[in-house]
Amino acid sequence: MSEAIALQEYEKGTSLWADAWHRLQKNRLAVISAAGILCIVCFAVIGPWFTAYDYDQQDTALGASAPSAAHWLGTDPLGRDLLTRVMYGGRVSLLVGLCATTVSLLIGVLYGAISGFIGGRVDHFLMRVVDVLYALPFTIFVIILMVFFGRNFILLFFAIGAVEWLTMARIVRSQVLSLREKEFVEATTVLGLPHHHVILRHIIPNALGPIIVYATLTIPQVMLLEAFLSFLGLGVQPPMSSWGILIKEGVETMEEYPWLLLFPSITLTGTLFALNFLGDGLRDALDPRVSKD
Amino acid sequence: MNRLLVFALALAGCVALAAGCGGGATDDGKKVLRVGNRSEVQDLDPHLCTGVAEQRALASIFQGLADLDLATMKPIPGAAASWTISEDGLVYTFALQPNGKWSNGDPVVAGDFLYAYKRMLTPALGSEYAYMLHCLKNAKAYNEGTLTDFGQVGVKVVDDATLELTLEAPTPYFLSMQIHYSWFPVPQKAIEAFGEMTTRGSEWTRPGNHVGNGPFKLKDWRPDEVLAVERNPNYWNAGSVKLDEVQFYPISNEQTEERMFRNGELDLTYTVPMFKIESYRKEHPELLQIHPYLGSYFYRFNLTRKPFDDVRVRQAFSLALNREEIAANVCKAGEQPAHFFTPPNTAGYTSQHQVETNIEKAKALLAEAGYPNGQGLPPVEILYNSSETDKIFAETVQNMWQGSLGATITLRNQDYKIYLDSMTGLNYDIARSMWIGDVVDPVNFLECFLTGGGNNRTGFASPEFDAAIRAAYAEPDVAKREAHLQSAEKILLENAVIAPVFFYTQKFLQDPKVKNVVPNLLGQYAWQDIDIVEPAA
């Protein structure tokens, strides 16, 4: 490692991020996935401007109809265009995935890193707090948060994130525990670097791999959680919809109107696949231990 | 290899165990009927209930003075073996069943009924359904606290086996009302073993403590899981009871209920999911039951809140509902659009006043109220109970109101009990509501909206309306009585206290092995008559 640092001085060092970007570009699957995610984001954000329908525009006389030229993905029992609803639902689902995961990342990573790096009594205390929060029935915890936050669904996203960070904190802590025994951390001590600098510049980048993998796993979790909370009347309220809600409704009429389950499910799984491949690619790309080429 | 074997064995064990536990209704020769019952019962104290699920369950463990022959809708002997009615139709003298007993073996005596009526009418108990008893002489005054001597109320114990009831006015449906839980006798000893007469929610209704006089007695009650009642050997007509046990499952999710029925875990369901009706019609018409039902689906307005304190806003909302479209396109079981509250031809009565659908008029009224095109109208929330069907209706009317009135409508769903509390506490703007008749008489629908009534839940208080209902109570002449009811319904609709949507049909799934279920307007079940006959193998 020290040799690598020495070499960098000579060949004009590139940053971790530039390296990562370089490596990511070489990973074809990750690039395709990233493009796919971009498409889905465009589909959800820009798509609704191009459909002829509104997400709550009903045509009860038409009712549930199979995919046709007028309604590419068919309509639901109230005659609403499924394509439009999947687009709008995507906004909610992607937003909840992004917000909640970001929140859980921020809290979990910082919490776990601090706990693991400082160690001793602080570590002990912080981890017991996590244990206590783990023991709280999860749903009740979210509902309590909702009582404080009201029924604003943007706040709900943060509330979900605020309860999803526990596992992240533990994973990061365990990584940090092993990292802090490494020589390069000893070196930072010798150099007299402040704690926050060590944690942010040296510890966390080295723990990025598992963090990213877990983050990509958190996204589907929070999307499905949002659907569940919406059913309880805490999340997005009808006629607004999300992928989770569309799928839940689709399951109920699976035998009668299979397209109502099929299309939202394909969209959701497609997104999750892409996210996972991209996460994989990012993990490889961001791993500072991978030798440069 | 070894590990695999252990795993396989464990799996086999699980399967065997599951098979052993599952079992059919008549595993050990017992006839067990498993019924979907929608929601968890509020209580098993007949004086503290308001729901339909409660009626179904309570009718198995209690019995009123008279029962109903569900095929003819004529009264038949219940806890009373016979009765005589005075010529003016005011005094009913009941002779109780000579071997009528409570489930603990105590005899059912006339005093038990007196105790029950007294408890029901005592203001301190705060029973929502107390007004059902107001047809008894002086009962209203006692219930409202203006009369404190119960001796003046028209209930008289002649002797242990004879009860004499005196009414305020001839009430044609008085006997058929006895099937409703507000008229059921309650066991004084059991109640007072766990509290005062007016203690709400005491332990007496728990398994082991509960005492009833119905064909079944309480066996097990696990909230949100199952309510099981078993044959009551002390029932006066125990020999005629065919089932050994009835299990009521509180399954609020219609999809779940339908799936359980398909898996053979239920014999009789509460309802059928809307979207399954078509496929049942096509594939299993023998399981699908659709029958007329005395029920109204409507939206309540909260008259104590802005903007619905203004009658013009309420009228506008009611006028903007396209009931034909809802009934024809959204409902799937032949429901009829409702332009008034009481279902048509309820004991010969059909409201003459009708609410129409007229978007132009609705807009004009809204503008007159100060909200042209919905401008300035505060966001309005529709409250409904967490159910897929009600969500669909809520979304439909939301769309109608937003589209035609320019109102901002949000939806909110709550668990059934919380939803009821919110309605009672007037903590809503618009609430999805329904009323299923307790007796086949229009007054049963209209009296809900008496000032201060437990089922009013709108804040509606109109002396003219109350006067019309009271006049109908007191009127012996059928034609004049109907005129009073007509004017009451007119007041209700003109004030747009509610916006009627459609009239229910009763729809449920029934396993062919279940016999003697008699479909009727009230959705009542005579559990003592129902039988299970396993098809010959």
C-alpha cells in the first residue's frame, strides 16, 4: 500500500472517484443497467407528459380492459390507464427508494463508523441503542413517527429511512472494526489526523463495497414497505399510486385481470435488477484495494 | 447425506402435523360451521354493539322474545312461547318458554327482560341503540333522564313466566324487532359479578364468564382470530339445533375471505369481492348467492365542520354524484342507484322525494355558497374503512366531485373500529356509511338521524325531523304514518345530511353442504336451523 502511495506521487495521482469511473465504464453490465435506470427515471418523470390520460382519469364505462391500442398496458377496474399509473407510481416508488435509502445510508454509515472507530464504551452504548431500536416492532415505530410527522408523504419517506438504518449501522461497524486495525489507519494516527478526517477519508471509502451492496438491497425493501404503509392509510393515498400499491392491487385481481399484476411487476423487478447490477459494478469500481491498471 | 435425511424427516413431520390440524368440519363427527364475519365484534354485550357482524354473532348466543321465520318474515316463538296483543295494539303479554334457561342453567324469567330494558335505557350506560326501545311507554323520558322511576316505563313483570309490555303507540313491527340485539335479555347475575349494571366492557363477556340464552353458548373468543360458539344444552329447544359449533372469523379483507373459502377453510362467507363475481357466475354459479338486501350505501356529511355546515355545499356534493354510473359500472352484483335513503318498497314504503344528479345546479349552489368553481373550498377528506371495495367507491366519488365541482378531495382509510370512533366523534368531513335494516320498516332507517341518536353521527339536529318521526311512532293509521315518514325523509334529503349512493344486494359464497340458509332482506341467519350435510362419498 505504501508503495502505491509512493508511486502515485510520481504518476500524478488520480482520485478514487476518477478511478472508479474509469473502472465502471469497463463493466458493460453496469453501464447497461445505469442506462436502464436512467430510462426508467425518464419514463416516470417525463413519461406522464406524453400520455393521453391522467393518473386519476376514470372511464367506469370501460372498466378493466386488456392492453389495446388506446391503452397500451390496459386499464384498471375504474377504467384508468395503467401505463399512466405505472409512470406516476414510478415517481413515488423511485422517490421513496432514493430518499429513504439516502437517509438510511447517511445515518447508518456515520453511526456505524463512529461506533466502530471510537470503540470501547461509546461503541457499547451506541450498539445497545441499536439493539433497543431493533427490538421495537418495526411497524409500530413507523406509525409513531407518522403521528409526529403527520400524513405528509415526503416526510414518510424520511421516516422509513430513519428506521431502515439499523442493519446498515451494524454492517459498517463490523467493517470498521477490522479496518481500524490496518496499518494505514495506524499511519493516520501517526500523522495526527483528526478523527472525522480519518473516518470520512479513509475508513468509509474502504468500507464502500458492503455499504453499496446493502444499499441496493434496501431500495426494494423500502419500496415494498411504502406499499404496506399506504395500505394502512399512512403513506400515499389513492388515487395516487406507487408500484408497490399497483402490485398489491394486481395480486387481488390476478385471475380476472392479469395485466394489472404483470406490468407493474415487470417494471419493478426490472428496476431492481438494474439497481443490483449497478450496485455490483459500483462495488467493484469503488473498491480502493483493487490494484490500478 | 445425514443432514438431508433429517431435513426430509422434519418436512414430512410438518406435513403430517399440518394435515392433522387442518381437518374438515366433521373430523370427529361434529358439525362445525365456519363463517366469515367481516369485522371483530365490538363486544358480546348486546347493549354495547352497533354493527352487523355483531348481530350475526349475538343471534347465536342470545334470543329475544320472538324470532322470525326467515322465509315468511313472520314472528315465531323465541324466548316467549306465545303472546297476546291487546285490541288497541298497545299491550303485549308474553308467556315465556316454560323451560327457558340461561346457558348456566338458571331459568330465564320475566325479570331478566325487565333488567335488560332497564339497563339499556339507563342513561349512564350510554347505549348507542337505546332509541330502539323508545317505543316502550315512557322509555324515551327514562332514557333521557327526565324520568327517574323505571316503574313508570311500560315494562311489567306479571309473574316469573309472564311479561307485559306497554307501548307508546301501536308499532306494527314490534314483534319482528325482537330479533335485534337491543331487545335481547341479559343475565343480571353474570353482569353484576364483574361490575355495576352500567359498567361498559367488563369481564362478563369473556369465555367462561359469558352467559346467554341462545341456541349456542360462547366457547372461545380470541379477538381478530375466531369467535366460537357451541351447542347450548340448556337452550329450550336444544333438540332442534343441528350444528355442534359455529365459528365466526373476523376477516375484513374480502380477498382473504374468498381465498379461505376456496381453500375449504370457510363454509359461508360474509361477502364476495367485486371482481370475483363475474368469474363465479361463469364457473361456479352453484356457490354464488346474490339476494335482495335491505341496505343503503351512502356518504355522511359532518354538519359541524366547514364547509358542510352550509346546506348548499352539501346539496351540491349530493347533486354531483352520478349514481347511475356507479351502480351500472362500478357495482357488480345488480345494486340499484339510490336517490333516497330508505330502500324502495320497504314494507310498502318508497320515498317520494328524490335527490337528482344535476351538475349545473350543483355548481350554481356551490357558487352561491361562496365557492365558485370550487375556489376557496377547503380540501375535503373522505373517510372510509380499510376495504378494497370501499376504496374503489371512494375513488369513484372523489373523481366525480373533483371533476364536476373543482373540489380538492383526499381519501383517508382507517381500521373499522377506529373509523366508527371517528364517525361517532364527528372527526371527519365526509364518511362512507351504510345502513342495513334491523327490521323491515322505513322508520328503522329514518330514526337513525334523530337528534342525538347513537347512529346519527352527522351532528344533524332538526326539530321538524324529530317531530315527524315521533308523529310516525304515535300514528296507528298506516296511511298517515307513511305521510309522516315521507316528510321526515324529505327533510333529511333536502338538508342533504347524507348523499345516498346505491342500495345493497346481499352477496356471499356458500358451500353446497351447508343447508337451510334462508336468504332474507335483513341478512339474518337462523343458526339453530342451519345444518351441514356432507355429500355422500
